[in-house]
Amino acid sequence: MTYCLNPHCPNPPNPEGTKFCLSCGAKLTLRSRYRAVELIGQGGMGRTFLGIDEDRLNASCAIKQFFPAIQATTALAKATELFKREAEQLLQLGEHPQIPSLYAYFEQEKRWYLVQEFIDGVNLLEELKQQGTFDEAKMRALLGDVLPILQFIHQRQVVHRDIKPENILRRRRDGKLVLVDFGVAKQGSGTQLAQTGTRAGTQGYAPMEQLRGGQAYPASDLYSLGVTCVQLLTGKMPEDLYDSMEAQWVWKAQLQKQGRAVSAQFAAVLDKMLQELVRDRFSSATEVLQALADGAIAPQTPSKAPGSNKPAIAPAPPPAQPTPKTVAQPGSFDAIAADLAEIKSQFTPGNAPPPAKPQSGKTTTPSPAKPSGFDALEAELESLKSEYGESNSE
């Protein structure tokens, strides 16, 4: 069968071998080479077809047709830019075996097309529905497969910006995970990957720096991957795993309700991926892989988020350091300070004289109680110093 690519065709299916649609008369091949055979997906930006490449022995391919529902000039221009960007990203990144390769990008009959490698498999959301929730072993395998892909794209200054279960496919022929849909991916320059611009990403999966400011970092992709992980672990949607009143993720409580758990070390890794502030997350996919391998990561204490009413738990203060001895400098000798120090040394706890015995027949009046922590000797020394201090010294 050949499927007509005219979006307005009343009866798109055509018999195999037909060159022009029997219903609308539209040409059925693209560049006299690519032929659509089945509609496999559609959305607000266009449609995706399973196709064949007649110049490559009818090898399978995926044909993306850009046909956005929006028609406003500004929005249409932005959507066109995103579609073109996906082609550019696939051209740059398609050399990776777990990223689809780009075959062609062109315009025909005032519609844009992108032809890429067809990935025969199911996405992780479909896998979740078919097979149920993932356990820790399966989640570790997933991270071991996806994190190297993120290493690859981040090293090339690209941030995906839309990682979610639907955009990770498990390839049938080898079980490998493949990252797809680079339509909103952003490319940086040099070592700075943050880009200010389109607020891209999917609500629930994208971190706040993307949704509020249009900025994206490698840590932004790691956040979205963390959300994907806790969704697959619990079987719950992201909105059911986040307590907006307390501003915290509650995925572990959901897992506990199911009578399930993961190791403390693995939970700590996921918690760090899910931190609200960029600086509190892992900065790279390499760091996550290292933490998973080492097993040496402490439970996370998030920083206080801007505008949050919950104070951050302050870290324990460092141990007190011994006060260094003051070395006298030439021309700055303080005789009074030296005398006071000498007096004080004579009345340290180890050198204090024993209390005088009361004389026979006389009643000793007890001294008034001093407040806790009061040091009479220290107070007198400070009084003497203030009276004969440096201001009166010659």
C-alpha cells in the first residue's frame, strides 16, 4: 500500500505501485524516491509515516511531514525553525548508534519533510503500560544505556530539552534504548550550554529553568531523566509524584505504598537528579554514572529555593580551630597587654590557689551567685585593659 501525503486527501490509502493518488491526484513519492506506506503518528507539528526508500532496496525509513496546526505568522516561523533544527541536530548527532540517522531534509509542494532512520520498537511509556513498573535492576540498566547518549550529545554542546518516556524507544532487534525527537534540542557555543529563548519542554518533566527562563543545561536533561525514572519506577504521572505544597518529590512514599523500595544509594542518586536548583544536581552524565558505580553519595539536602518558605538545613559548622598565637611585631609591643596576659596565666584553672579558710569565729558571707558562664577574672582583666589600653599607651 502507498499512503497519500496530502493532508487534505479524503482517502489516502492507495494500491501498491500507484504513482498518483486515486482520490486527490497528488504525487505519491517524495523526490521520486521515498514512499509513505503507513501513518504511525501525528501531533500539532505534523505527521510521521513509516516509509520505504526505493533507492535503498526498499529499506524502511521514517518520514516526518511538517504540517503545523498553528497558522499565526510568528508561531509558524518558530515552528518551522524547530523542525529545521531537528534536521540539523540529527545530521550532527546521527553518527551515534542510539540516535536516528538523518537521510534527507527538503521541501516539496510547499511542505517540509525530514527523512530519517526508522527505529522499530516501542517507547518506554508503552513498555510501562505493557509490562508494568520497573524495578531497581531495570532502572540501573536504563540509566546505563541512556546516560552515555547524554554524554555524547552534551559533549557536542547540545541539550535535548524534552526527555520523557515517549522520547526513549527500546529497539526490538537488540533491546538498546534510542533517544528520539530532537525538535526542541538547543545548541550552545563553547562550553556554555545555557540558552535563553524558547521555553521548550514538556510540563512535568522539564525543570523550572526551562519553563520559566528558556534556559537549558546538561543538568536540565538529567532532571528530566530523573522524572522519567521515578515515573517508570512507580507507574505514576509526574504530577502525582510531586507535592507542590511542600515543594518536594514524594516518589519514595508512593513506592512505599506499593510495598516496594530501592536501595538508599540508588534513591540518593535519583534525588540528586531531581533537585530544583541546577547547582544542587549532578553537572554531567559522567557524574551520575560515577555515582552509580561508586555507591558513595550522601542523601540530598536541597538548598533553599528562591521564594521558598522552608529554610534550608544549614550544614554543620566546621570544627573549631585553635587560636593561633600572636607573634609580636617590631614597633607594636603592648606592655599592658603583655602584663595582663601574664596575670591571667597565673590564675588559670590549673594554677589557681586554693580557697582561703575562714577565720575562727567569723562567718563567711557567700559571694552573690554569678550568671552561668560568668568569668570574674576575665571581666576584671577586660576592665583594666579598657582603662589602660592602647589609647592611653605611649
